[in-house]
Amino acid sequence: MRLISEHFAELAPPLLQGLGVTLQIMAGAVVLAVPLALAAGIGRLSSLRPLRWVAAVYVEVFRGTSALVQLFWFYFVLPLFGVQLPAMLVGIVVLALNAGAYGAEVVRGAIRAVPPGQREAGIALNLTRGQIMRRIVVPQAVPAMLPPAGNLLIELLKNTALVSLITITDLTFRGQLLRSETLRTTEIFSLMLLMYFAVALVITAGVRLLERKVRVR
């Protein structure tokens, strides 16, 4: 038992460094994905046809293609057109675009679930469409968005492992390097599983806490 704990103590520091990179990528992707999801979700419900079309194309393209292929396209194909982006930025942007496309459908569904009478009440109060959306519809739709949003965050966490394929030293990349150096496959992958699981538990707890606060408000 003591020998096992020593092995884990030896392997944990480099894996924790990789976990730090994973969390940085996830945080950056979330910051970009949230406004993208809101804009695309509301855009799909817009009365302006060009806006609906642009939002629909974005959502369908990024939902209908592989996140891995998207990552490779941004990292390997864009430079052929003279656009060279750092690997870290590519990882954040692609994961954000992918998560934002799925999040847009969550936003659209939650907004549609708000009873039409709420909009009619806003019209009766002489509010503009923008005011009705900001003050009446979106606040009521947020509680319905949170549970699926939590699932999307966990899915985003798991998708961060893809960035290891474009040379980013995230948790998965660190684990593969350690495995090739030490051949301790069981210990390394077990630690990686525990780390991903621990982060997923924190996300789940955070989303549930946010749900309770939103319901109270």
C-alpha cells in the first residue's frame, strides 16, 4: 500500500500541471461559448431572415461535423490560407465554437418554453422586443437552460482531451508522455480518470448551486 501511494505521489505533479492547462483551455472556451450560444440561440428565433440564416448555418456546421476534424482544420488548414494561430488559441476557439453550437439549441429551446403570454404582457406594457427579451423572456428561460448547460460543460471538459493531438500539453498529453517514459499504464490512466472525474463533480455541484440560487431569485 505504501509503495502504491509513493508511485501516485511521484506521478501526480506532472499530471496536475497538465490538468492546469486543461482547466485554462476549458475556462477560455466557456468565456467564448456562453455569448456565442446566447447570440446564436436568440438569432435562430429572430424575425430577421439573414440573422436566422447565419445562426442556423453556424449551429448546423459545428454540430454536424466532428470536433476533432474542426480542430485539425483550424490548426493545419488555416495556415495554408495565411492564418497561423497558436495551438492554445486554436484549442480554445474550436472548443468554444463547438460548445456554442450545442448551447445555442439549449438557449433556443428554453426561450421557446417561456409561455407566449409573458411576451404579450411585455407588449401590453409598451416594451420593445429587446426589452421583452432581456427583462422578461431570458430571465425566465435561464432556469431551464442550466441543467443541459451543466451537461455541456462536462462534455466540453472531456473534449479538451482532443487538444493533445495538436501538441498542447494538457492532462491527456502529459499522461501519454508519462506512460511512454515510465510504462506505468495502470497508475497513470487511473490518476487521469480520477482527475477528470473530480473536475466533473465540481462542475456538477457548481451548476446545481447556481440552479438553486436562480430558483430563489
